[in-house]
Amino acid sequence: MKTRIVWMRQDLRLTDNPALYHATQGSDAVIPAYIHAPEEAAPWAPGAASNWWRHHSLKALDHALKKRNSQLLIRFGPSLDALQKLITESGASEIFWNRLYEPQLLKRDRQIKQTLEQQGIRVHEFDGALLYKPGTVLTKEQKPYRVFSRFWHTCQQLGLGEPPLPTPSRLSPLTLASENIETLGLLPDIPWDHGLRQSWQPGEASAFETLHEFCDTALETYDSGRDTPGKSGTSRLSPHLAFGEISPRQVAAAVLNTFIDHTAANSSRGAETFIQELGWREFANHSLYHFPYITDQVLNKRFEHFPWQHDECLFSAWQQGKTGFPIIDAGMRQLWQTGWMHNRVRMVVASFLTKNGLISWQQGARWFWDTLVDADLASNSFNWQWVAGCGLDAAPYFRIFNPIRQSEKFDPNALYLSHWVPELAKLPTRWLHTPWLTPDEIQFSSHVHIGKDYPLPILDLNTTRKRALNLSKQLPMAS
């Protein structure tokens, strides 16, 4: 009897899952197994919001497997010990998994593969998390790209590869003992997750629904709509992609099929822009693979000794959405309540923290890591360095997002601000972007008192901008 184990990690789906699909070809029994060993990802063990999502995603996957006469086998780590025990219990001779590229997990998987193969167990690895395998998109000199436009040009020449794989048609029942998902302790002891429950439905089925809704309602206008935080102009697929509930290949195929079905020119632009955003995700992951230290160290060596500040008062106000700048506070409150923040606003709040506040990008990245349901180590590290000006193809350090201008430009009717900073909602729209400038008589008639009902700005934008620019001029030139 040919029994195979599929070690499921960040690929919590049945469709277009290479490891699962190939394991079912020519086997008598397939064991889908999840091993809980967060300590093996240290120092980047999943944060609280990620754990919440993982709990519900595992439940959804188990439910989907049970509908197909199987189930998800849950075990506690260490991973190698759990796999070896599972091999002994089941008599399996082969293990299938999809590759991970986080530095700690990549090292772990290599060690596990070597040990198992020495014990006579065949290990089959596949690529299911990215469009392009890291190490295959290189310059003519066989070096990793450091500029996105050139990286993406090469990707486009490679094409999107094979179409998505189908859902396995044949799965087998399990008789082995399994832990209950509740015993993993992924849900919070104190129920702070009300906003997450209202905002999200984890799982593969929800990922498909979200994708199709995006293609039907927002793809055509994505090129312009993605920058408007007060409207539903983005895909909201990032947490589904982070947990592998849907693959980028599935997303790209659906987007391109939608474009083919439409004839409007803006459909083409929306599809192209969105596919390029998938390319940015690829660039971040490939960069982490080639430069694994970017989670903690700068890519641009000019910033190695940058004089970051340690202002706990400012950092706490930023975390809580109490800086006195509505667009910053709206974003941080959206993050705390829903585990997600609009991408345009992410750039604004990160620029404010690192450039106006001079607080290190590592501190900001850590907070995002713990509070984002779509926390992805590559994207989180890469994007924080990009905004701070110290990463690959980064925004120049002198490019400092002005939160007032960003708010006025991308939320002109203050829909986003009114929703997430409701204490200001009674003010006339013209004052919502700069409430501290509201005349006293308008504050009185609106029953909104700035400095009491809503804080005054915690810093001066012009002064802190000049400070950041002066510090950037003092950095050593690149060698």
C-alpha cells in the first residue's frame, strides 16, 4: 500500500496545490498533515492577528477535506519529530510539501529533508506560493535584480507558466489520531477579535469569492481606485495569499480571463496594474531569498548607522491612532480593528513614523507583523525598508509623504477619515484633514473641541521634514 504524507504549511487550500495534487497521483492513501511549531520560525513567530486567521483557515481546510472523505491531521512539533512519528504510524514512504522561503523555515526544511532522505524517505518539494521560483529570475550576470522594473520585465518575458492545477478528485479517509485545532491556542484569551470577525472570513472558499467579486466589481477601475481608501477599490486578497488559501497563479489567471472578457481600455489598464502588484509581491519574496538579512538589517548600507530616535510617547500615539493627524490615526485604527490597512495609507503611516518621527523601520515592521492578518515576512520587511528609503529600489529618502496632502488628494470627501475617526465626523469636510486649524466658532457649533475630543498634532510636519532631510544629507555616499 502506497501511503504519502502532505505536509501543509502556508498552502491551506485544495485547488492548485502542487504538493497535494501530485501526492494523490498513483497513491493508495494521502495524509494531509499540519504541524504546529511556531517556535521554529523564531524570531518571526506568527503574530496575534495571524494566529487568529490561521485558526479559522485550518478549520475551513479541515471542513473542505471532510467533505471529500478526508480530514486535516493536526500534530504538535518539533516538525521533524512529528513527521518521523507520523511515518512510523502510517507506514508512509514519501512526503510532499510546497517550499517556503523565509530564512529560518528554509533552513529547517533543508535539514528535515536531508535527515528523512538519509532514513530512506523520499521527499518531494514543489513551488506553490509564487509565480516564479526564487533563483530563476536573474540578470545576465546571474545575479539577483535590485530594481523592480528590470525584474518585472524579465518576469513578463518568462510568462505565467502552467495553468492552475485542479482540485484532487481522490482523497482517502484517515484513521490516525489528531489534535483538535482548538488545542493549538491560536485564538486570543481576551476576545479582542470582534473587528476581525466582522471584517473577514478566512478559508479557500472565501478567497475564491473575494477574487471573483474583485474581478466583477473593482478590477476595471483598479488603476485609479486602488489609491482611494474610502472606497472598495482593492482586492483584499492579501491575507488569503499569505496563508496560501489561493495561489498567485489562480489570481493571475482569473484577472487575465476577466480582462479577455471585457473590451474597455481601462479594463486592460486595471488588469495590468494589478498583475504588476503581484509582481511586486514576487520581487519582495525573491529579495528575501537572496538577502535573508533584510528582516532586521538595511539593504542600503548608507543607513547602517542612521540615528533613529527612541520616542516611546510618539510610538505609542502612532500605535493607538492618536497622533492628531487624521489620515494617520484612521489607518492605525483600521489596522487595530480589522487587522488590515489600505495600501496607500500603509505608505503614509510608515513614512510618518520613520521620517517625521525618526523611529526605526524595524519597530514599525514589528507592530505590523503582530497586528496584520496578511503579515508576510518578505512583503513586510521589504515594504518598510522601501518607505524608509533604505531598501532595494527604495523611495528616495527625500520623498516624505505629507499626510495632509495625501489625505486631501486620495480622500477628498473624507469618507475614510469620517469612518475611522468618528469624533471628527461632525466637522465640515474642509476641516477634517486639518482639524487643528478649525476656527473656534466652528468647533463650538460642531461640538468638536480639538485638543480635548481629538488630540492636537504630536509633531510639526515642516520641522520634522527638514530634520529628516538634513540627516539624510549627512549619510555617507554609497560605495
